[in-house]
Amino acid sequence: MIRHAGGTAKLKVDQRKETTPFNFVPVGEFAFKAGVAGFVERSNGETDGRVVIDGVRWVWLGE
């Protein structure tokens, strides 16, 4: 789940099926407001395997 300026986005990523040479899998573009808490939350709900997250990369795309 990603809480951002426009609300909350619930995403599912199954990297067992993902074929990418990159270390990070893009999950979307989200706007955040300065001074307002935003976050990424991972969950193991509705899974049939292990859930692991090594890191989250925030990239400034400008305004």
C-alpha cells in the first residue's frame, strides 16, 4: 500500500513472474506533499509464499 497526496494505492507485485534485469521494479508514479506523511507498507496478506522487501527508492521527477 502506498499513501500519497492523492490517497492510497493498493498494489500487488509477484516477482516470481517479473522478468526485468533491474534491481528495482517500478510500481508507479505518485505525488507527495511536503510536511504530510506518506509511506509504503508491505504485507503478506493473500500470499502463498514469502514476502521480502529490501528497499524502496524514491526518485524526484520534478513538479
